[in-house]
Amino acid sequence: MLKSVLKNLLLGLVAVGILAAMSTMALESRLNVHPDELDHVNAGRYFISYWDFPALDDPRLSNTFSNYGVTYLQQLDVVYFFAGKFAKLVSPFIGPDYIALRFFNIFLFAVLMGLFLRLPDNRKIAFLPLFITPQVWYVFSYFNGDAFPLFLSFCMVYAVARLDPPVLPTPTGQPAAKTRLLLILGILLGFICISKQNYYVLAGFTLAFFGVCGLAAHNLKAAAKNAALVFLVAATLFGARWGYNVYVNRTVRPEVPTLNAEKYAIKDYKPSSQEAGTQFWGLRMREQGLTYPQLFSIWTWHIWTFRTSFGVYDYMKIYAPFIYYRYVGYVFWALTGALAVALALHGGSGGIAALLVFLTFAGLTIFQSTWHSWVNDFQAQGRYLFPIGAMAGMTLARFAKAVNRTLPVTGVLAAAMLALSLYSFLWVGLAQIPK
């Protein structure tokens, strides 16, 4: 008992320390020294003033367009509504609206830390991805559209961890508490699907994950029923938001998005520049003649994405010494390998299936990011791979007994990742970010 109390006290202090560092970043850094923050803030400011979702031709959108000539409010994303209302509530106590919007994300991370500490000790490993990269902390330190779906995805991890295997999937006649957790999973998945498009792959993983749980519990029929419930709820939420968006834009002419882009985009991003072949070098690289392999051989997409997954700040300007990323690679791949081996050796047939499913959907997440960089806009940024963290968390939650057998090794490796992450966030990011 005493050992458990001391362990949780230490983990609580780590969580508080991370939150303190994130709050310092939010309070001290200047507006728009973070990727696209001003565009996100302007979208949030709309909902500080208004309650309704605007149509694409609404004049109130005029100050929300980015350099690309698009606005985040033309997408299905609901984060700006919730963040705007949060900022409206706390601005009198915090100060400028952009600081209030930043603290919406910090509040979300604080909730995740509370959920982490509530987990039984043998399931806490499910939240490991939140502690091994400073890029996650950085994303929660300024206002953007990535923190909210990441928050929701780890709420899903928490829900999976609370559904004690082999009760997940639960048999017919499942207890009411388990049914509520399945409904919560459906609500969370639905909100994820109306929060960020690169998280759609998480919906596919979730469906496959139910199959893995059914295999491990020797009850695929119950798994299918539970998956049907979760996806029915998620589809209802997605359909409601999509239908409302169609209704709001029912009188908008099809050419309005292109006209907006031509009007508000900077020169190199205008549709006319793209048609003339004089666009920004990173746009539509496939049409410019770049082959898919050249995305790696010439533009080293994999190297930049790895670095921006483990501590790059500002507009991709602030880096740690390159040796840092080498050390991170050594420790990270050792940790990943140890967990994979434990899952394969001690997880039974379900563990092997879970590992294969995880690798498949992690690969799809990476592929969709490369495809976007090749076909649309070159953005070798690790935040596009964050759905993999939730996939890992759900897998670790379901097979915690197997992976916990390697704690003497993985615990040391995780502590090393935490130490490297703290170095990056405190002595690189926080020290050098413009103030």
C-alpha cells in the first residue's frame, strides 16, 4: 500500500511539473510564434462573440482566413466552439483572449492527468505516450486544433482501461456501467470524427480493436454487438454535425470556397498561382513532378517528421542539438521494441493480433501523412501522427498484464524518455521561444 501511495505521489508531482511548464509556455510566449496559432485564435474568437456556426459566405468570417485562403470554420471541427465559450468564461480572470484560448488546451491536459492518476496502477501504462514526448506538451501549450482530438482519443484510452478485460467485449446482458462506458466510447469517437480529419484512421483502428478484444475474450459475437453500439452513437453525432453543416451552407454557391481562396490567400497560395504553376514550392508536389520515393530521398520527410514528433518549437525554427534526436531514437525504439516483444510473448493470440492491428493502422497513419505532403502541402510534422499514441494507449490498456511484465526494463526506458523530454521542453523550447 505504501509503495503504491509513494508511486502515485511521484507520478502526481511529475504531472504537476509538466502542467507548470506548459502554463509558463502559454503565459510567456508571444501570440503567433507557434504554428498557425493566429488562424486558430481568430477561429476561436468568432465563438467568443457568436453561438452559430457560419456559412462559407458569411461576412463575419472575413478575419478568420489563413494564408491559404481557407478558414478553420469551414470545416466540421467543433473545438473552436468549445474553446471560444471556455475563453469567454475565463477571460476576466486570465487576461487576453488568446491566453484564455491557450488555457482551454491546458485545462484539457489537466483533465487527462486527473484521469491518469485515477487509473489502477496496473493500467497506468496506457497513458505512457503522453509522457515520452515534449511535442504533446507543446501542442497543449498553445491554441490549435490538434489538442482537442488528442484529448478525446486519450479519454477513449481511459474508457478502455476501465472496461476490465475480459469484460471488453462484454457478454450479452452486460452490466449497466459497462454499457455506459460503451456509449461514452461512441460519443468520444463521434466528437473525434468532427474534430480533425487525420483522426479518421482512429475510427478504423477502433473497429479492428473490437475484433482483437473479441479474439482475446473468445467472444467475437459480443465484440460485434459492442462495436455496433459504439459506431451507431459515433455515426449519429457525425451525421448530426454534417447535416447541420449542409443546412447552414444550403444557399452557398459551389464556387465560393475557390473565390474565398483567391481573395484571401497570399500570392503563392492563390488558386490562380497554382493553376499557373507559380505556387509555393511545397504545394501539390506530385503535380510538380516529384515522385513518392523522392519525398524521402530528396526532402527527407521521415527525418523531419521524427524530429517534429519529439521536440521542435515555434514555426519549426527551434530545435535541440541534433544529437538529442539521436538519443531519443535509441531510447524510443528500445522502449517500443520491449513493449512489442512483451505483447507478442505474453499476450497470447490476442496480443499477437493486437500487435499486427496496431502496426497496420500506425502504418496507415504514417502513409496518410506522407500522401498529404506529396499531393496537397508538404508538412513533415509529427503532430499528424498523434493518433498512433491513442492506438498504442488502447492496446497497452487491453493487454496491460502482458506488457507490465517488462516494467523493470520499460520503466527505466520510459524514465529516460521523460528526462529527455523535460530537457527539450524546458531548456530548448521554453528557453528560446520568443516572449
